[in-house]
Amino acid sequence: MKTRLLFKFLVILPLFVFIDYLFMAILGCTGCLMGFGENFTCNVYCYIGKIILCLSGVFFIYLIFRDIKKYHQKTQYGTTGEKQESL
């Protein structure tokens, strides 16, 4: 269980940040090549960036919350986490 959380923080979170950065760089370069100017950069580009970062953050929190909830959920055997095998 802890390895899943550690994996998500060490691999999935940086991957989300890199994909967001890559998408915003491509969007910025495309806007520059099309000659949109400062009005695009100050308004639309910033709003798109905020929306993308918020959606990525919400999705990452959802992924983490599911694991934390599963970790703290009590099973019928009185332990937390995964079920223990009965003898």
C-alpha cells in the first residue's frame, strides 16, 4: 500500500507536471507562431493554464484519496488495509 502511494508521488505526479508543462509549451509556441500577441498570452493562455493545472491536481488528489481511503478502511477482520488470510 505504501509503495503504491510512493510510486504515485515519485512517478505519477512528476509525469503529470511534465505533461502539463509540455502541453502549455506547445500551446504557447502555437500561439506565437499564429501571431496572437500579448492579449492571448495575458488572458486566454493564463486561463487555459489554470484550468489544466487545476484539473490535473484534482485528478491526482482523486487517485491519492482512493488509496488513502482504502488504507484506512477497516475490514471485517479488524485490520486496516488488505485482508489477512484466516487459518
